[in-house]
Amino acid sequence: MSQSGPSPSVRLEVLKADPPPGVERRPNPLLFVHGAFAGAWCYRPYFLPWFAARGWAARAFSLRGHGNSSGAESLASASVEDYLADLAVMVERVSEDCGAPPVLVGHSMGGFLVQHHLTRPATQGTGAGMILLAAVPPSGLWGPSLHMMMSDPWLLANLGMVQLAGPGAAVASVVARALFPPGTDPRVSDPWLALLGAESRRAPLEMLAWPAPDPTPVANLPRLSLGGGADSFVSSRMVAATGLYYNCAHHVFPDMGHGLMFTPGWQAVATTMADWLRDHDL
């Protein structure tokens, strides 16, 4: 498959949080990669300041057409290769800015991108570690799609409406089940749902049949697979299977949904990540 860098006209939004004065800086920065329909905003309130306060230079960016990045006018046709090009640019920028390669933290579709970035010949070796948060598994979107079809077909139908016509076309209380565990107070979920944006029509289709990455290039890289036990999209079994595929540790937070970085209980996820990072001197 061909690889290309982003067009010079593509401007990527970057959010930064650095350790405050007096806090010892950790050796590697963290680069957070968001999932579908999202943007860097999903890491802004909690993960970025939390990790910065504990010594990590934390960065999150929005893929083209997402958040405050440019490219909204051509988002519908954005490809997986386009997203991988954006990620490659950001890994290089963060490495230069912080003086060390980043640990890549990818959520959902972002986890899919992180896996492929770190295992393809052109970009393998550019990251210091890999943390997958409720990531699309190496086999692609078929598994999560079938899981949702069997467990919550009405949710799958609503996400299809979001894909075709935007977030406003779906029932908010149903879409909430894609990110939050059952019983979440709408006063908690609604402000987050209001931030959801459009998504490429092309990239998710490509992810259905994208070849699985070769795990060999990350065999010596610290890696971790995390997920939520109440996730209607990426099941606990998929989180474990991803861990098995990469021969790495995995952990499931029983009562958490898909949005591990902003749903209630996110502190447990962050603490698990921080402990793991320290254990690997990252």
C-alpha cells in the first residue's frame, strides 16, 4: 500500500500539557490518538492534565477533519492512509519537541492506527511504547461490528445514521450506549455527546478488510491492552485477544464502557497506565 504525507494545507490541532515546575519529568512523552467521531478534546479535561501533573509531557491531536483540524470539507473521503500520514507527522513533531520518542496511546480507531503505525516498515521503531484503549482489534472492524449487531442492534443502526448524516440524526440516549456504561446519568453523558463530530465514510469501510499488522516489529516494545467490561463495541474478549496477539498484558475494567478516558472511573484507567509506564521506565 502506498504511503503519503499530509498535504501542506492540512493543519492538525494539537493540545499540550506539560509537567508543572518542580515535578520531575518522565523520560518519554505521551501522544494520545482519538477514535472515530471524536477529536483531541476527548483527552483535554482529564488525561492530559492528570498525566502532566505526574511528570509526563502529554500531547493529543485531532486527525484531519476532526476537532479543530482542517480538512472537514474532504473528511468523507479521508482514508486510513490519510490518518496514518497524520499520525506519522505528529509522532515526528512530538519526538522533536520533547527530545524523545513518544509512547503512543490509541483509543478505538486511534488504537487501530497506532498498531499499524508501529508495525509498518516506514514508521516502526518511532515510538517508545504502545497502549491500546478499547482498540479496534488487529483483525479490523468486523469483530466489533458483529459484536454490536448481536448485543445492541439498535445502537448499531443509530451509529449508521451518525455515519451517514451526522450526530444529530441519531437518538442521543442510544448513542450514549456506545461510550458510556448502562445507567449513566444523561447529565454526565449529554455534554460529551454534544462534542461528537462527523467521520469519514471511507476509512471505516477500509478497516473492515485492512490486513492485520505483523506483531513482530513491536515484540520488544512495551505494550498494553486495556478495555471496559461494559463496552458494547469492543468486548472484553477482544481486549484479551489483542493482548494475546501482541503477547502483552491486558486488563479489563468491569463496569466501564467504551470511553475509558472520560467516563466515570477514568482515574482507575489512568492509574493503571501510569503504574505500567513507571514499571517500564517510560
